[in-house]
Amino acid sequence: MGEVALHDISKRFTLRVGGDVQTVQALSRVSFTVRDGEIVSLIGPSGCGKTTALRIAMGLETASAGRVTVDGREVKGCGHDRGMVFQHAELLPWLTAMQNVMFGLEMKGMRGAELRDTATRYLDLVGLTESANRRPHQLSGGMKQRVGIARALAIDPKVLLMDEPFGALDAQTRETMQEELMQLHARTKKTILFVTHDLDEAVLIADRIMVMREGRIQEIMDVPLPRPRGDLGAQRGTSAFADTRYRVWQALHADGKASTGMLH
Amino acid sequence: MAEITERDTVRDAAPADAPIEDAAPRRGMPRWLITTLSVGLLLGVWEYFGANINPVFGSYPSAIAEAFVELARSGKLGAALIESLQPFLVGYGLAIVAGVPLGLVIGRFRTMEAALGIYVTAGYAMPLVALVPLLVLWLGLGFAVKAAVVFLMSLFPITINTWLGVTAVPKTLIEVGKSFVAPDSVILRRIVLPATLPYIMAGIRLAVGRAVVAMVIAEFFTTISGLGAIIINSANNFDTATMFVPIVVLMVLAIGLNSLIGLIERLVAPWQAEIAGRDD
């Protein structure tokens, strides 16, 4: 099982702008559930609160109100039941790829041969066996993020939380990574909450899309593409993809006015 | 290179810039040659103009070199150096041992920063020379007071740099630790400490200079001893050339220590030089 849910989550920030204090309502009573084995993408313009929602789900930020549950049990703070993949991978630069994967496992209390074996297995899974002893600066952007994914997957979390993980990659690498993520998902059946601002990406990888605007869930849509998705390039040519993409686009541009980012 | 099967290129190619750049020969003069030329030029100019000055008011390289040989032959220089180095190394070593953890803790924990930061900032500006008489009353005139003066002068730059380094650690790296439920102590030791190492090493380097000055101050104002004694005695005899010998020795010592620290830095934090692209 692996189900993560936000219940009535609100988040207020206070900002000091010049002399006065402004309150920004980043999230207003956001509720949603990511079901077991499902991939949900959270999409919206910058400042819509999608990253904040993800960080609250992870426990890196606390909500002003509301609860987060994993498999129905309320969680406070971070836990090994959730694995985080950061926007820029955020590998520890002084550790090799292998040691970076081992770091998360060590924090879970794993030691000795099991530690090495597990880390090796997950590096294999993301195709980095050959580069296990490289340090992050010796890896390309895509390879770094593969290590980031391996590090998060290795602790065998119930839910994988991904914060615009491919946003910083070039277009070709991004497409490769999306396909690899689909293969990883087919093999591991992990529940994934995936934050993105890329419309195509949201549709291609997700089972459901939540469109966020100004701290609210604007609309939730099913993606009628089959699983396994296989060749994502071919999926792009289907009418189901085009229709869904257009519906999401409409939701993002509802009521005509261009949305303005208020907080990144 | 770019048009081989796209998937494979993307998958396992190293970042294109790193290895290729290394293969290219570096242009221009090697660093050591530039340094040697610079020092040679300075000594030449000094020799040329210095030789015409009254030897009481100044000196010049060849006269200092002669005085150096004489001091070294008589065994005085070696003995003084050993005498000076003992409190220097003890004080400086203790400053590293105490200063780094202190800076880490102040930088990492708000309460500690609020409670102790102010003393560190103030301590850095403390007019230590003025306090030496007091230290003498507490610790006597011997080894202990000298080590204490060196310690107090070198502690603060190390602590302040470490502290600054901690506050410069990217928040996201700490969040990596948090997301894997690492306890505070583990975050401090395995994330904050390595991420701060370049700053710590910079602090340790800056402290070399202050420690050398502190050592001489201590030798002037407590029992006159070591290299400081040679400076004072030769100054009193208007033997300016001899006076310059310990000064030059101390500066060379500082340069040597600095390179040693640089070497250690590359040993304990090799990734830093690699990331910055420094290769010498």
C-alpha cells in the first residue's frame, strides 16, 4: 500500500516587503489523495502553491492548517515512508553516486553488505552501474537526477514525491527521463506525486492531473492514456493526448486572465 | 559526436566539458615561474635601492642573507625557531580544535548564535596587546601565556569563517538530510561540516598570519624569547640586517604553512578544487 492524502491543507506565509508585513495565502484548503500505485501530476503556474503542497506532503514545511496522511495514518515531519526527489537532484557533492544512494539507506539504519548491495541494485535500476564511483560534478544533469531518483527509491518509500525533477534538463534528456520513469513505475508500482509546470509532461506521465491556481485545486482530470505507456513519443501523436492536453490548457487559462505568479 | 544514437549519448556520456578541457594544454607561463620572477624582481629592486641607505635605517637582501647565515651557523636561529614554534603550534592547534566546532554550532543553531555570536564578533576585534599584561598575571611569563596569546588571536578568524560557512550551506542540502530523517547531529557532521570545509580552511589560513603576529607579540611582552628576542636584541644594537632575519623567517614560515594547509585541503576536500576547476 502507498497512499498519500492532503486534508484541508492551508498555508500562509508572511513576507516583509519594505516596511510592512504582507500575508500570502499560498494554499487554501487543499485536499487530494494520491492512490496506491498511481501517478498524479500537480501542475500550475509558478506561485500557484504546487511545490508548497508537495513540500508539506513531504514534511519539509508545516501547514498552517490541515493534515497529511500516508495510508490513512497522520504524519508529522519527514519519514522514510516518503521519498523526495529534488528539483536539481541535490546530491551531496563530496560523495560518489554510490555513496549518495547509500546516504539515505544509512539514515534508515542499514549497514554492512546489505547497504552496499541495496545501493548497487538501485544504481543498476537507473542504469548507472558504470558511474557508481563518480562524484556529482562528473555526472551530466540527467545522470545526477537518476542518482537522485535511485537515492529516493532505495529506501523503499511508500510514496515518491518529485519536485519538478526534470525541469532543469534539456528537452532530449527530459524525454528520456520521462520514459525511464515510466519503466521504473511499471517495475516498482510506486505511488508518485509529481510537480511540474510542463503541460506535456503532466499529461504524458500521469494517471490524473490536478491543476492548481492561486493556492487552490482548480480541477482534477483523468488521463485516458493506457498503462504501460510504452513509447511516449507515440503517445504524443494520439488524440487522447491532444484532447487531455487541451483540457488542461483550458483549465490553466480559465477565465481568460493571465495568471500572475505571486510567490515562487 | 552529437549525432550518435541520441538515447545512448544522453545516457552515459560524461558532461562534455570536463574531460575535454583537461586534455587541452594550458597556455602561458607556469605559476611557479611567475612567482619566482615576481620575488626576484622585488629582491632586485630592494637590493639596488636598499644598499644606498644608512644600514641603521634599513637593510637589503644580501646583508640580510649574510646575517641569516651567521645566525644560523651560531645555532641561535635554530634554537630560537624551535622555542617560538612550540607555543605557536600549541596555541594555533588548540584554536583549530576549539574554533571549528564553536563556529559550526553557532552557525547551525539560532540559540547558540544569539547567545555566543556577539562574543565571537567582539573577540575578533579585541585589542589583545592591551590584555597581555592581564594574561601574564593569570598565566605567568612562560609557555602557557604565549600559547594563550596565539590561541586567542587565531581562534576568532577560524570561528567566524566557520560560522559564515555554515550560514552559506544551501538550505536544500540540509533538506536532503531532513527528508531522510537524519538527526541534527548527523546533518551537522555529514552535511554541514563537509559543505563548510572550504570556509573552514580559509579561516585556518587567515589565522596563520594572526598566529605569527601573536607569537611575536607574546615574545615581546612576556619573557623575551625565541625569534622575538632576536628582533628586539638586534634592534637595540642597531643591527637592522639581523633584525630582518627572524621577520623574513616568519613570513617564509607563514607561506610554507599556507601551502601545507592548501595541500591538506586538497586531501580532505578534493571535490572542492575539482568543482571550482582549479588544477594546481
